[in-house]
Amino acid sequence: MNDVKLTKYAPGGIGELCALSWPIMLSSAAGYMMLIIDRIILSRYSTEAFNSCFGAMQCYWMFAGTALEFALIAEVFVGQYNGARRYREIGPVIWQMIWFCLSLFVLFVPLVIWVIPHLMASNVARLGVPYLRIISLFVPIHIIGYGVLGAFFVGRGQTKIISVLTIFSGLLNIFLDFIFVFGCRVTEEGYIGIVPGYDLSFLGRFPRAAGWEVVRERGVVGAATATVISEIVFTVVLLIIFLKKSNRNRYATGRLGFEKNLLKKCLSKGSPPALNRFINSFFWAATTQVIAQHVTAEEFQGYGISHSIYMIFFFIIEGIAAGTRTVCSNALGARAFEIVPRNIRSWGALSMVCIFFVSLGMLIYPDALIRAFVREAGDGVVYGIAKNMLIWAWLVFSLDFSVNNLLSMLLASGDTKFTMYVNTCVFFCCVILPVYVGIIYFGYGSVIVWQFLVLDSIIRMIFFICRYRAGYWRVGRLI
């Protein structure tokens, strides 16, 4: 077996997977908490602000998720180059994806100005559009930090620096949220003020025609601003570390020239998962707007709360799946195939512990989590809706643990087209179509979203297990 040790533990074992995964879990938790804190604070601000923020985020991930899938393929390249000990080829891969992300500003600027106002349902657009505009404009910066530069460290098993920086940026976001959400004002004259009592007119006037008047005395602009500042700080600090002398010497991180063929290679492998993410996110965002228009505000808020609580725990899945992707990409780069099934047994064992842990929060003691989003948790309609949905959300979590780890293993081998076809077709047929028909034509509540997500996870898991058993991952090679 080739030497592909990333930690002091046995390759593919539980110890190695935990050592690689826990910093990513920690950083994912901090990253998601930035969004969750936005929602919690806005839920205290007003129900309209919470629902608008939740509706906007589904559209946001249509843009950010698609770009992120392109960026994350860099992690697979980094892992395989690292496993093959071709260290000097790692830096140029990162730079090609950085240039790609910066070029996305050409797309996102007109998208923010002309397209976003037409994406959201009318009853959440008043506050949702300004929020979505601000966070969407800085998607390329978010992707460079959390996607591309993160791939440089995660793909080589150096995950602690990501967790530390993400926690710091998360705390910064929370601090700025409290200042900006309750202090952000747009005056009658068109000036924006951050904290009452401070004159910030030097920042200039904001034309009322640009849509800023709809957020006068609302906190959505403050929440979006806090998130963007935190993302910029994270990206700048990580870029400085990426460019330090030791990394320039070992990984050629100073080799920042544009390399057409290398970029084309990265994008060709990244385009299937990115296309899959865009299609799924587009239909998901559209379905969310349909739900917002056809259910009561209380039910939509309950759905938003259950989704937010699910995301609180999703960091566990994402962290361990990232660890699996790192282990498998390095193993396949070194052609150490025996590590892959060992890794699968490891995350299978961890899943039992994690699912039990999550059941405490979602099933046994959900009151404290729901109470964070609603003022009257005892007998409120919103409380009852959210608590019922959490049962189904827990089932989705239990299945998604296996689905996402199998998906990471297949992506680490470069098997991107198959996973795209499965994810797109199954999601559309088993979630989007039945949910749309059920809500529009039969008047079902939004709980059916979670019910059909269970079906989606089961079917995708079956496909991925069959693909793994067929052994295609053994012949896949990116480098």
C-alpha cells in the first residue's frame, strides 16, 4: 500500500476520519450559524423579516451553490495531487479557480440589478429582494474563501485553520448582526445610518428608486451586511496564509498565471455537479416561492424553522462527507484502493452515534430549539407545525448521512456525470413534481416537502450503493 497517511491514525480508519472531519464540522457549524443567527434575530425582529430572509436564502443558494460546486472540484484535484506527491501542481489549480470566481462578477452584477427582483414571491419580496441583492453580489468572494482557498487546506488534510477562521468570522457576524439589524436605518432623505446617534451621511445617498426605501426601519439590510463583512474577512485572511513563503515554495502558490488547459480540465470535471446543483436549486427556489404564496404565513414560518434546525445539525454530515472526500481522493491519487471500503465502514459506524445525537435535538428535546425562533412556544400554531416537521426532518438527516458520504466517495473518483444524472432526475421526480402538485392542486401543507425528501434520499442511496458495488470508482482518475 502506498503511503497516504494524512494523520497519525491508520488510513481510512475512524481515527483518521474523525481527525480530518471535526475541524470541518466545526467550521461548517460556524458557517451555518451565521445564517441561522440571521434568521433567529430576524424572527425576533418581525415574522415578515424572517419569512423574507428564508425565502431569499433559497434563491441565494441557487447562485452560491452552483458556483461552490465548481470550486469544490479543486479539493478533489488537490487531494489526488497530494496523494501522488505532485505538490507543485496544487497551487496553479487553486489560482485557476480563483480567476474563474473573479470572472463571475461579470455575471452577478447584472443579475443583482435586473434579475433578482423577479425571483421572489410577492409576499416575501418587499424585504427579501434587498437582502438577496446584497448577499448575492458578494457570492464570488464567498466562493473564493469557503470553496477554493478552503480546498487548498482541506484537500491536504489541514483542516484546523479553516475551523479557526470560520469560528472567528461566525462570531464577528453575530456581533455585527446585533449592531446592524436593530440599528440599520434608511432615513427619509435617503441616507443609511448604522447605529442610532451616528451620522453616516458621508457614505452617500441611496436612491429611493433602487429599492432601499422598502427596508427603512427594517433589519434585513443589516443582517446581509454583517454576513458579507464576515465573509470578506475570512477570505482575506485565508488568502494571506495561502500566499505565505512556505506554501509558495512547496505548493507553488505564487504561480498565479492563467493556464487555459488546466482551467478547462477543472471546469470540465466541475461542470456536471455544478449543473446538477443549479437545476436542483432552481426548482427548489421556485418551489419555495410557490409554498410561500399558497400556505399561511404561520405554516411557512414553521417550515422555515424546521429547515433552519435541520441546517443546525447538517454540519455533521457536511464535515464527515468532506473528510471522506479528502481520504478517498488522496487514496485514489496514490492508487491505494483498499482504503476506500475501510473509510466506508468508518463513517458507517460514526453515523449511528451522530444520528442518536441529532435525535435528542430534533425528536426528544426540540422545544428549546423551536423556542429560539418563536416568542410563544407553548401553544402557538407555528410551534406545533415546526415540531411535527422535525420528525420528518430527522428521517431525512438519518438517510442523508449515508447519501452524502457515498456521493463524496464517488466525486473523489471523478465520477461526476453519473451523480449529476441521479441527483437531478431523482430530485425532480421524487420531490419537486409531487410537492408542486400536492400544494397547488390538492392543498397539502408544506410538511409534504419533508415527506418526499425522505423518498428522494432512499432512492439516491440505492443508486449510489449500486454504483459503488459496480467498482467504477477504481478506474476514475483526474490527474
